[in-house]
Amino acid sequence: METIRQAIENCGKSRYRIYKDTGIDQAVLCKIAAGGTCSMETADELCKYLGLKLKPCGKKERQ
């Protein structure tokens, strides 16, 4: 989420512009900017929009 937050901050577009381009609610974008989280679907959409790629960070062991 930190990478997405930084990409939003550094992309040169306002949250309103991102909302208009993606349809992602401005409240969600504000939550991310404040260090919060979002759904995987939203994260995926933002990654596509910002030119980022999601990748797994590791597998949890099953008990």
C-alpha cells in the first residue's frame, strides 16, 4: 500500500482526476493517502492506472 500511496502522491494528478479517470471513490483515495488500505480490486485498478504491478510478497504456511 505504501508504494501505491507514494505513486498517487508523485503522479502529478489530483485525487479528483484519479477518481474521474478510474471511478475509485475520492474517500477511498483519501483513506489510502492517510495510510489506510483498500480492497484488492481497488489496489489492482490503481496499479494499472499508475503503471505498477502487483506481485505476491510470499506464501504463508498452512497449518
